[in-house]
Amino acid sequence: MAAVPSQAAGMPLGQLRFEDYQYDTLQWLERHRVFQTQNRSAELSWNAPQQWRPQGKPRRGILLIHGLGDSPWSFHDVGARLAEQGFLARSILLPGHGTQPADLLETSLEDWRRVVAEQVAILQREVGQVYLGGFSTGANLALEYAYAHPEIAGLLLFSPAFKSDSLYDWLTPWISWIRPWVLGSNSERPMQNAVRYLTVPTNGFAQFYRSSRVARRELQQRSYDKPVFMVVVRHDSVLDTAYLMESFQTRFTHPASRLVWYGEPPVAAAADDPRVLVRSDALPERRISQFSHMGLLFSPENPLYGQDGSLRICWNGQDEAATAACERGAPVWFSDWGYREDGKVHARLTYNPYFDWQTQVMAEVLEQGATPVRMIQATKAP
């Protein structure tokens, strides 16, 4: 069956096999991507849908959904670890992504829902049990689909964007046609790097807001009783993390569910909740001032975003002098967007020092979701 173009920048959708979807998307990216490096083949691979197969015939699968402005590279490390645990893991590319930020000008939440629904259906034909995983806006899409489809076995939610910390996000659907770019497409802010957008048009934020509103509505109406593995950074620069803590404790009711929380908890009660696992996000021995929204997904060994990775994000909410020093290769500290401290230059923290421990907790949640529940004895973090 021939692929049917999406209304979002012409991305081909409608395939009946993942391999066809992957191939069609790769060909489409080659024609439409604004490349950021000389290594075009690598960029194509990083931004195209990916698949990680376990040894033997898989019985369980998981579909992984990236966030606003991101790409399938978000799950480069998580997907590989899931395959080691016996999952057929797949990542998708949301319409409007992987090419250039302007392709989000006409993209809609419905476009994103379509590719999720198509790829879940394909995965369900191949394995007996399907989970969903999502990062940021992708977590909203995963949650919405899981609420509507009780056959989904559980969720992995990384920095879930259920609620923004902005008081004005509700305005974005109303102003997107008046002001297409919040900062302007010709601003000094860089537009994109090899694996993600660094600038997003207003319509992208509007569709994120729509997805978050749906997620909050679902959470308000009823609890979710399947296993959930959730990871949150206390000092997240874009999310209302107190709301995320409350949502986990009151709405995600399965005994095997776990919330990994980096940073001090917002309420004392969290310390007494055995399902909440807290680790410090201030690691001066690693020159880390605080964890970031995006960093929790990546291993320290990640070739682009790891401790010695080749892709440093210097545009981090600092003044021009600090940004320039970072770009020249000066010694830096690491943080989330917007953190400042006298005498220190901060780049974005793009990896998670606790990644191996986090992966083990994730594996235990997934395993107990399929077996009689016992209390997880969390491995001591490094």
C-alpha cells in the first residue's frame, strides 16, 4: 500500500509496516532536511525513526514518542536498553520535525496523534503486549492514547509535559496566526542542531498546550491503574514539577509504579512515599549545578550528548559573553536552561549521571507490570 502524505509538511504516513514507514521517512528527510553538519548520512540516521530488536522473538513491544522540537535521537540510549530487556522498541518522528523548525508552522496535534495510532496498531500486530513511552510533549500523547486504549500495558514518562510552568501558555493557540514566531525566525537564537530544533514557532507551542490540556483533563477525570515509570527533574525550566509530583502520587495508582525525582522534593510527604525515589541533582564533583529537562534521557557515554559528547549546547539563557566563552571551548558547568551563578559559565546538561541506575528501576517497573506485584528494592544510586 502506498504511503499517504500527512498534511504536515508532506511527511509520508499510512504505511502498514514499520520498515516501510522508516524507509519512507528516511527518503523524505533526505529531500527536505536542512542539514547542520557535513555528515548527511549520520544526521539522517539520527533523525529518522529507529528500531531496537531483542534477541529471539519479542513478546513485548514499546513505542517511544519524542518531545516538541526533538527527534528519535531522544531515545538512542533508552531504546537500546529496552531491547536488552527483551522489548521490541521503536521510536517515531512526529510530523513537522526532523527537517527545519518552519515545518511546525502548519502542524497540528491531530497529525501527531495519527502517527502514534498508526504505529501502535502496527506494533500490536507483531507482539502480544504493548507499552508506550514519551518524553515531554510525547508523554502527553502517550498518556492520552493509553487512557483511550486500556490494552496498553503501561507507560514510561520522561519529563512529562502535563502542565507548563508558564501562566500564558493558553494564549499560544490564539496568537499563533498573529505572531508565528515568539522570538522571530531571524533572531540571534540558533534555529537547530544536528538532532533537535532550538527555536520553535508559536504554533508548535500551541499544539503542545493542546496536548497538555488533554492530559490534565484525563488525569482529573480518573486515575490510571497500569504500571507507570516516571522521571522528573525538580528544577525543570519549563514544567510545573509540583503538579507532576501530585499527579503521580494521586493518579498513578499501581503499586509497581515509580517516580524517579532528581532534586529536593517539593513536599515533605514525598520522602515517606516508597514509590518516589529521590536523588540529588547537584553534583559539584561533575561540575553539575542542576539537572535539565532533556538530560535525563541520555547515558554519560552517549556520543553526542554524553559526558565527552561532541554536541555542546551553549545557548543556555546566559549573557553573550558566557555563551561565547562556552562556544570557544572554555571550561563549563552544566545546568538546565536559564540557571546562572556568578563566576561560572553554564552549558546545558545533556546527560544523566544516574542513567544506569535509572534504567534498572525502569526495568523493574516493567517486569513487575507483567508479574504479581512486590515492592521494588531500589538499587543504591551512584
